[in-house]
Amino acid sequence: AEDGIRDFCLSLVLGDVYKRQYQRRVHGELSQQAKSRLKNIDPQILLKYVELFKINSLVQEFEFEAHIQELIRNKKFNAAAQFILAFGPPKDLDINQFLRLMIDDNKANDAFLIVRQYDKDTKINFIKELCRNRLASKAADYVKEFRLDPNDFPQLLERLHKNYVRYQIRENTWQRLEEKLSSRKDLLGYAVEDYIFKQQYEAALSLNHRYNLLEEGYIKKYDTVAVSYTHLTLPTIYSVQISVVAGSLKKK
């Protein structure tokens, strides 16, 4: 009886071993087949595909380097990004240039998935590229995400401030805007620049006169502008000429 029990237990153990070996062989074959089809997989599901079939363990270092470079040459930046996320970047890839290409191609969100794996300098360059493409809102979100110091990005702060001022101009009269921004001459300077662009010269002249924005260097945007403005709200009609030359606003 004891021999029978022993043989029964042994058969169970061996059966389980054979079963595991069979499963590993089948899984291995499936993974190899999945790997052979990898280049044809939709980039949007590539990462899940790699995880599902455990392909990472079968891939040699830089095995897909040539394929990634080909995708980049063909401007298939999203597909290249997914391969980089799955298997790492080619050893000779200029990551900053690649991120720049992605941002220019409106793929900033996919670029973010890559850049968060890199060092601080790469993250800083990424933020600067976003600013260059006037993506200040995204840049601000990523500065927070990466826990970077906003003061390291003066161009970003300037764009955010200008966006804020433009919003206030849309929503308020210039008098109301003045009330809100009276303690921030830098923002009032941006407001004057925007009022000049919109040809709202009364607002521009009034704010400049009240806060000496020109004299204190808060108006810098325009290289050359000459505009005649006729003020019709006073009993005496008079003309005021605005001249912005070499970045300075002067009333003549």
C-alpha cells in the first residue's frame, strides 16, 4: 500500500513537472512568434503586447536600434517612441534632438513619457523646447511633475505672465485691469504691449503715463511702431503720437 501511495504521489509530481515544462515550451514558442511580428504591431498597443508575451527577455541589447532609427528617419516618431519605451534608445540617439522633433510634430505627451526616464538636464531641455513651441501650459505642468524650479525658466514665466495678462484684457476694461495689476509693473508693461498690438492706444498711453512704464524699462516688445491717436473725448481735440523705437515707447 505504501508503494502504491508513493508511486501515485511521484506520478503527480512528475506530471506537474512535465506540465510546467510543456507550458514553458509553448510560452517560449508563442513569445518567439510574437517577437517576429513585433515590427508590425500598432504602436498604441506595443507596450501591452511586449508585456503580455514577455518579449523583453528575448530581446538582445540594441536589437531594434536600426528599426528605431528607420522609424525616426521616416518621421514615425510615435512608433519610435514606443519602441524606445519598450527596449531603450539606440546608443547613438541624440535624445534632445529626438524630443525636439516629437514636440515639433505635436507629440509632446509621448515625448514626456520618454523624458521622465532621463536626467535633470534632459528634462530642462525638454521644458525649454516646449516654451520655444509656445506650449507654456504643458511646460508648466511638467515643471511641477519633474519638481523643477520655475525660476530656472524665465522664458516660461514670461509666457505664463503674458497669457494671464491677455486673459485679464479680454475679461476687463483697462481701468479694471489697472486695479488688479497696480502692484505689478511688469504685468502692466505686458498689458501696454498688448494694447498697442490691438490698437487700443488710449489704454496703452494711460497706463504708460500713470506708471512710467517706458522710463522704467517695462515696455520692450516692439522694435518700430509709429501710430497717430486722436483723442475725441476731451473738449479740445489733440493728437498723440506713439513711437516705439529700439524697444522703447515714447510720447511725442
